[in-house]
Amino acid sequence: MSLIKLENVKKIYQTGEIPVTALNEISFTIERQTFVSFIGPSGSGKSTILNLVGSLDKPTSGDVIVDNVNVAMLDRSDAAKFRGSTIGFVFQNFNLIPVLSVYENVEYPLLLIKSIPASERRERIDSLLEKVGMIDYRNKYPNQISGGQKQRVAIARALVTNPKIVLADEPTANLDHKTAFKVITIMHEMQKSLGTTFIFSTHDPKIVGEAEIIYTLEDGAIVNQEIKQKD
């Protein structure tokens, strides 16, 4: 069974008195453990798809099924619980908390779950910081590390709850070419080793080149789908 399925999803935003159609009855499925990119010009609907899959927003009509749950039907409280257990987020601006250390930033999502003991938290955090090459920076603060290092920390934070899905909105937009490639490599390695499904909204050809499935969007519609063979 597919991990993600959108069926006839429409999303209309109201801008003053003018309705703006962000998504126009789109349908697609995404299987588990895949590396997927949504590409297209600004305003084509890429970020809207991520917001719907991540239960941060609701469709105007249609169904958004994620891990057998119709997230379009969840209330705010249940949506928050679902995100905490199923979804990790990586943003282009990193969204690290400036007053928390690298370790504490990665720990933060685990503290929201409450049921995870401190010893398991330490083990998970140190393991991920090791994987992303940031273990030696665990006591540094965001203003003491580079943009590429911040994005590595953000990846560790997104993965620390063992989510089935990581949603990444333009994750390399603020990184130079070399650093962006390193970040993508880390994500790809974790997709293979941890079985995580990565879904990107991006303009970055480096991410597109690594993707196994590429959806091209224009004006809220999918105009092309490219499927590449897995390694």
C-alpha cells in the first residue's frame, strides 16, 4: 500500500475577495523509502503539497492519505500528534532555536513526545549527530556554526523522532554548491539506511538529479512525472 496518496485534491486560498487556486484537483501516490522532488516555478503549488502532506494545512476538497490516515480529517490536536510521530521537517532557513545548543535543538522534538527516557534521547541524538558529522559541535550554538552545519543539524532534528517521512522545503536554497551536495548526500544515505521517505520542494538541479521520482508542477497541476530506476 502507498505511503502517501492524494486524490482529487484542490486547495483554494482567499486573498481578500479574490480566490487563488494553489492546487487544482491533483492526484498522485508515493511509495515507501523513495526520494521524491516536486519542481516548478514559484506559485506552482510545491510548498502547498508539503503543507498538506505534513498536516499543516487542509485541502479545500479531496483526500490526503498519509500512512493510512486521512490527514484532511484530523483536528488540530490530532494533526499535531500525527506530525510528531510520522513527519520530520527541513526548511531552507534551518529554523534552529538560537538559544539552544546543537544538541538541544536536535533534542527538542523528543521532549514534545515525553515518553522517551533521557538515556534513549541521548543515544538517538548522539547517533544522528555522528551520522551528519556534527558530534564535535554538540555544545555549539547556531550563531557559532556555518549555514551548511546548521542544515546538517536540521536534518538530524528532522530524523530524531524516527519519522517515516521527511518533508524538505528548498533545503539547499541558502547553501553553496559544495555544501548543498554534502547535505543531499547525507539525506540520500539516510533514505537508504533508515528507510525514510524524503519529499522535496525545490528548484535545485542537484536534488532533482538525485530524485527517484520527479513531479513537475505548473499552475497547481502536475504536468509531468518522471520515474528513475533505484540503484
